[in-house]
Amino acid sequence: LMIVSSALGFPIAIVFVKDEHQYKTLVSVSLKLTIMMGVFLSFVLLLLTSNFTFSFNSIVWYLCLAFLPASVATIYSQILLRKKKFKEIAYIGFASAITVAIVKLSAGVIYASPEALISSTILGFCLTIVVMHFIIFSNSLPIKRITLSDTELSTMLEFKQFPLYRLPHAFNAALAQIVPVVLLTSYFGVQAAGYFVLTRTVLMVPVTLLGKAVYDVAYPKLSADFGVKPITKFLLYTTASLMALSSLPLTVIVIWGQELFAWVFGFAWSYTLAVCLCGLCLIFQIGQA
């Protein structure tokens, strides 16, 4: 939720704009807003946890540390999409995932703890933004000062539809991912929520890979064609193709999912798939709302 709110939805506009000056201004605006929001949210979190007891009190410092690299990685990925550097995005994602997986496995052997898992994830974000920064900016800094100039403020007003419309949509999508975990934790405990998250992660791997691959290529094309030539046919074709591709694995999971999970992960996992499918239905309903 913090990452989605970081730059108020302006990073999405980076791919959309065609003017080079506006593009650079939006990059500057996004980075400055991310830093400002990071300082503000960190202050609020630290203030709240110093006065009240929450379930995340013990990891609040990790939340503050993770916020900036994760948010900057989101901005940098939009810049790479604008430059159509799809191979670089794929290589960076693969290298980061492998590194984080190795670190997580090593941490699990040496010191199995929530802090070790969170630190591994933060390391992945940091590795990602370092590589992306050198690809995009080389040794230079993208911003010289934190304050917003008059030009940047006018650009924010010009693209106000992104924080007004895109931000609530992204926030709702992120919230929909969190609600089932919160409800399962509240009613059934941490173990049930943990099984749900692990099962959902396994199920969403092919969906995430396929969806991201299509999005990374389709969104820049739609942005370039918007207002120049019709995009309805391309949207319908892409949607129908994704539905056709996903129908077969979805059918297999719905019919034989419980048996497959029990065979791959052990009998203790078999009952978690039903819980996960119910949770995914809840996510879909909330997203539709």
C-alpha cells in the first residue's frame, strides 16, 4: 500500500507521454514525491509504533527501509518500458529473483526468522535499482534537489487524471491482496494465513509471469497508438488471447488442484488449495467492486 501510494500514480504516465521534456519532468516529479512520501510515511509509522502496539511494531524499521528502493524500482521499470528495453527488464528480474532466492535459502539454514526474509526482499529491491540506475542514468543523478519547481507543479496539474483515477485503482488492487490475509489471520490464525500466502504465491507465478510479459509489451504500444489510431481491436485480441491461454491451466487446477498440491508438496498442503481458491475468489470480487 505504501509503494502504490508513493508517487501518487505519476510513474504510470512516464510510458504514456510522448514529449521528451515532459518525460524527464515526470521522472523528476515521481522521484521527488517518492522521497517526500517516504519521509512522511516513515515518520507516521515510527510515531504510531512508539505510542501504540501493532502487529508490525517489531519490523517497522524494515518497512521504512524497504519503501524507498521498492518505490524507486517501480519508477525505473516504467522508464525502461518507455525505452523499450524489454530484454534488460527480463534479465534484471531473473537475476534479482535468483539472488533473493539464494539469500532466502541461506538465511533459512543459518537464521530462519521473519527479519531474514524481509532483509532478503529488501536486498532484491536494492540490487534491482542499482542495476537499473546504471542502465538508465549511468553515473549521473536524476534529480539535483528535493523541492518541486513551478514547471513540475504545472506538469502534475496537467496529468492530474493519474492520481485521481489510476491511483485509487492501484490502491484497491493492492488492498485486495491484503484483505484475505488479514481476514484469515484474524479468524484462523497466522498458520492458515501463511499456508494461504504460500499457496497463492505458487498459483500466481505463471499468471504473474504471463501477465507481466504481456503488459510490458502491450502498455507502451497502447500508449503510442492512443489518439493516433484505434486500439479497441488490439485490446480485444489481447484479452481474448490471455483468456484462451489461461483457460487450460485454470481448468486443470480447478479439477485436479488438490491432488496435484498433495502430490508435489505433501498431504498437509492439500486442504490449503480450497482455502486459497476461496481467497482468490474474494480478491476477484473486491477487485470488480
